Amino acid sequence: MKPLHELSIAEAGALLRSGQLSSGALTEHALARIASIDEQVRAFILVTRERALEDAHRADLELRAGVDRGPLHGIPYALKDIFDTAGIRTTCHSKLRQDHVPTEDAFVEGRLKAGGAVLLGKLATHEFALGGPSFDLPFPPARNPWNLEHFTGGSSSGSAAAVAAGLLRFAMGSDTSGSIRGPACFCGTVGFKPTYGRVSRRGTFPLSYALDHCGPLTWTVEDAALALQVVAGHDALDPGSADVPVPDYTSNLHAGVHGLRFAYPRHHFAEAEGTSPEVIAALDAAARKLTELGATVEEVRLPDFRLFSACGRVIMIAEGYAIHERDLRERPLDFARYTYQRLILGATLSAADLTQAFRLRRELTVALNAGVLKHHDALLTATGVGPAPHLDAFPADWPLKMPMQTIPYNVTGNPALTLPAGFSSTGLPLGLQFVGRIFDEPTVLRAGVALEGALGVRDRRPGLARTAHA
Amino acid sequence: MDTEGPEADTPLERELDLLMRRQGLQVPTAYKAGVLAGYEDLRRMTAHLRQPRDAESEPANVFQLDALLRGR
């Protein structure tokens, strides 16, 4: 049998149901790994050991009594520390909320509890899901398990680092301009931003109402499907939640890509400033692999990437400023430098800027959905334009410019999945994205499973994840 | 909190200072250079937004009764 921490959700679930493994043993193993490895990775802000052991005990009793709460029953997980957890500190990784203890669970946490999953704790994030990496906060930033001197990406930094280090197989993150997919790319995990409205954001600290999404980070695409199955669904108390039936995300997962048509907007990343030739080569290889698997891949042109970026960033900064305006005015030095410097820019935007951004958003959404995705089943593109940068590359005064290829699909709301495309010559992961039609998560997951298998990138894990703690 | 920095010495910095003053904000001196760099970036972005577009480019506004009535 594989080491326990390398079991996928599906594999661990099968062993739990056959009685060959207990949730208690799985949880104890995870807690021991956290104790031995997380001092280096810094993925966790808070470990909820007692709660985890109680959850696991209950999960085992229920399974023995024939009560099966679904695919995450007995499976350990953790939450980015912007998801409210009743009675458990939820800090947003900020001095401004370091003693905040919510009285209610986020919708997602409620779903996971009801699904019998086991909460291991709360994970590092960039402060209020923006900025970073910051060293001027009450908690240190997470480190990239592939090389601890490199950036994790953000803002779901702890979620990606924890999965990559094999501390757990599933964590929740949030994504406003790429905060699930960016760290998943840099840390070599899978990250799935579903369609806007597919997963409720109630009880998740907002950054931008128009662009915020919640979704899972996992080691495999199949595990992302299993996790999404539990957290997806309508929530009448989230104004952005969509009342659209949730399909079975696993029924068609292994159908392959034969006969599917993929659009390939190569210009978006190949013409971007600073794109690594290794990323272009990895994406071209992925496109060829899809063709070998029986799919059609056609190069297309989307509207200029700078339009997507400008639209998304103006909306995000304007809404983020509105949310934090009072603290920015009254407690500016309680924010990390990078967070403050980004959010305060909202004060310089005009009503006309924001209105024009929302008008452009409609144009871009139509161009993608009524244009390219009318004729193609999904889109293949890069996630980052290079591997994770060294932490020393970040200037002291202003965040490093990293043109991730993620924000277009926050602007349009389409489902977007990132998975590893290969590795750089320095041994760091490179990422690719599949982007689907609105609410067509099943096709995106199906494509992800097919390419993940064909590229064979899942057997390679960070040395730290393999060698530390048996 | 140190908010009294040196006099602005570029048109861009004077513009930023004016916008901040209009909002009643004073950027801490230690953060000023980064805010100015970010403002320069943001100005480039807002220029992209200001292109001709037709009447169809209207933001969608969809309301759900359940959400509007919550808490009542």
C-alpha cells in the first residue's frame, strides 16, 4: 500500500469503507506529518487537533454503523483562513482580525461538516486574500514545498503548500484573480475555480463581490471532482449563488477527450512579457498530447489580455477598497505593506472607471462564451508564465509583477482548472489551465483527468513530502 | 504615524496626493513609493477601459428574490 499521505480521496475512501483503514489512523498520520514538516512549510496558522480527532472518531463510528455521508466522509481537510469556522479563530492572516472568532460556519464549512470530513485546521493566506508574500504580519508566509526558498503563489498559499507537502489531500481556497490556480500552479497541485455562483461564498471574507469564487485544491483532478461534489450547490443567502442543478462530477470523469474540440489562445501567454520558453514548450506539448488522445486543438485569438487584466484589477481594487475603507483610513499601519499599497489605490478610482470596467466585463464575457466557447468544448492555456519566483526576487516596496494567466476567467466567471504541465529545469512545477463553458465543470474535469494521466506528472512529489515522516 | 512626507516632485505624485486628500486620506510615508508605483500601473489600466463601446455593453443586473428578502 502507498504511504497514507499519498492516498487520494478515492483510494482512502475505499479503504475506509472496507474497514482496512480508519479515519482516526488517517487523521493521526496527518497530524504527525504536520508536527514534523509544517515548521518548514508554514502552511498552517492553526491546527485543530482535538476537533480533528473528535471528527475522525465520529466518522469511524458512523461508517461502522453503516452511515456514509459521501466521498469526504472521514477525510482530513483544512480551510484557508478566510473561511469562518464557528468557535475557531478565523484571522484572514491579518493583525486586524487576529482574535476574531466567528459564531457561525461558512457555508462551505457547513457542507464539509455535514459530509463527515475531518477539519485539521486553518491555513495561511495572503492577508485578506491579497498581496503577499508578506513578512510583516502576525503569522509567517507559507513556503513552497518544492523549494522552501521559493514563493508559493497566493493567496491560497497555505492550501497549496499543505497539499503539495502531503499534509492533506484536500484544502479549500478562494480565487478572485487567480488565488486558487496561482498557488496550485507554483506548488504543483490541482486547483479548481468553478463557475461563478457554483460554490457559495457565505461566511468567506470577501475581496471582490463580483470576482470571488471558492474551490478546492487537491493532488489529483479526480479528488477535485469529489471535493467539488460536496461543496457545490445553491445557497439562497449568497446573493451571487446560482440556483443551477449540481451534476454528478464523477460519472463522466474517465471518458477521455476523444472527439472534443479545444481552443488554444496561445498568444495570451506566448506574447506576454517575461514568459518562460519552458512554459511555452510545456503548453505546446500538452496541446500535442491532447491531439494524440483524439481531441482537436485549434489556435484562437481572444481579446487582448491587457483588457481582461485591466477590467479585473479595477473591479477588484474598487471593491476591495470599499470593503476595507474604514480600516485603511484609521489603521493603515496594521495592514501588511503590500496589502495596504494595493487596496489604498481604490481611493483613486472614479465611478466612471468602475462603470467602464463592468461594461468591458460584459464585452469580454460575450467574446469568450458566445465567441470561442460556442465552437469549442473548452480552452487550453497556461496558468503562470514561469515557475515560482525566489522569495528574494520580491522588492521591498512593491509586489513583484507576475502576469498570471488566471484573471480572465474571474472576469468572465467560467470554470477554470489548473494542473501540472511539467517541470522547469530547476525542478519547479509549471501549470496549465482548462477553461470550460459556464457550469460545464464536468467537461473541464474530464479533460483534466485525461491529460493528467497522459502527462504522468502525479508520481513526482516534493522531496520534503517523500522523505519527511513515514 | 508619520504621514508628512517631502513635497511631491512629479506631476503623477501631485495627482496622487490630490486624489488622496480629496478622500481625506494620508498615505504613510513609508508606504508612499509603492503606492505611487501602483498608481502608475493603475492609470495604465484605466486607460484600457476608456475605449468606445456600444449600448449593448451594459453590466448585467440579475436579482434573486430569496437573496433580497433574507433576514426579513
